[in-house]
Amino acid sequence: GAVVSQHPSWVICKSGTSVKIECRSLDFQATTMFWYRQFPKQSLMLMATSNEGSKATYEQGVEKDKFLINHASLTLSTLTVTSAHPEDSSFYICSAKTGARQHFGDGTRLSIL
Amino acid sequence: GENVEQHPSTLSVQEGDSAVIKCTYSDSASNYFPWYKQELGKGPQLIIDIRSNVGEKKDQRIAVTLNKTAKHFSLHITETQPEDSAVYFCAASIQAGNQFYFGTGTSLTVIP
């Protein structure tokens, strides 16, 4: 139980394009989902908290106009990286909360050329 | 805010030996402590968690201990196997809240 699916797992795109990443809770409903960014050999850095039906809460230093988050249903949150540039290349991971627990997707490797 | 420290950053053990990873936290209000295993190229997987009303929890070869007074908790893996090789993260949070505070990770290598 508590499976979180994240798509795509890997995306390569040109600088200036926008990329959408989907995060779905497959067997439970999640009022709250989270988006993290992880640099090589580092811990998870929380980018934003996504609440179903309301605006996301962004961590300090995260540009909300660049990283658009939508949580339109209890099982789906999306992260759109707008006008992506090489410095946005990273491993993005979502999680969904059920009770006290967070369950993570398998991440999206984003490479911007 | 909460500060979670994790040690060691790397750990190598012989197959069959035990591995121990330790974390400390600073906020006495934290009452939920999960441990995650992250394999290369994958997301973190919850392997065990403990709440502050419990001192120890076991699940087969994995156990977690919590010392609320000293504000530290530890992950114990017994009879280690090569497939235990991964990066392990501890975290602390307040159950009613959302924020998870993660440790910096421990890269465990089990040598066959």
C-alpha cells in the first residue's frame, strides 16, 4: 500500500521550454503533497508544500513563478518548471502524506540542454 | 527550527555484520521519526518509523531506538546483506505538522 507514482522518470529538453512532472497517489488520497529537489550526494531540499484545492506554500528562495504547482485532486499534484535553464537540471522528487507518513515517488531526472 | 544531524556520512560493513546509524534532533516538540532507504536513481522508501511514545521498534532485521531525553534516535540493521547497500536518511517531524527535517544521509556499503 501507499504507492506514489511519478512521471516522467527522466526528461531531457532544450533550454527555454517548460516541463511538467506528475505525482499521483495510487492507492490513497493525499490532501498534502510535497515537492523536493535533490542534488547529487545531498539530502532532500523541500521546495514547496502542495495542498489540494489551494495555493502551494513555497520555501524561501524558491521562485513560485518558475516552479508552478497544481494540486487539483486528492490524488494528483503537478510541478511545472517554466522556461527551464541548465541550472534547473536536477532530481525532483514528490511525496504524498497519509497520516504522519510521507511516501515518495521514484523521482524525475531533469536535464536541460 | 528543527535541526537534524546524522552520522556517519559513510559506513562500510562486512556482510552479516550489523550497521548502526545515529541521528540527533534539536526540537523537543518533534514526535515522529521515520527512516528512509534510497537506492541509486530512486526515491526514498520508508523502511521504519517510530513515534515518541515508544522507545524501540523492530521489523525483522531492522530496528529503531529513540531516546527522547537525549534527543537522539538510531537505526540498527542486523545480519546485513549486499542489497542493504544504499543511502539512508533519518527525519524528524511533528505528526500534526507537515514539515519533515531530514538528516544529511548515510551511504551504507555492505561488502560481500
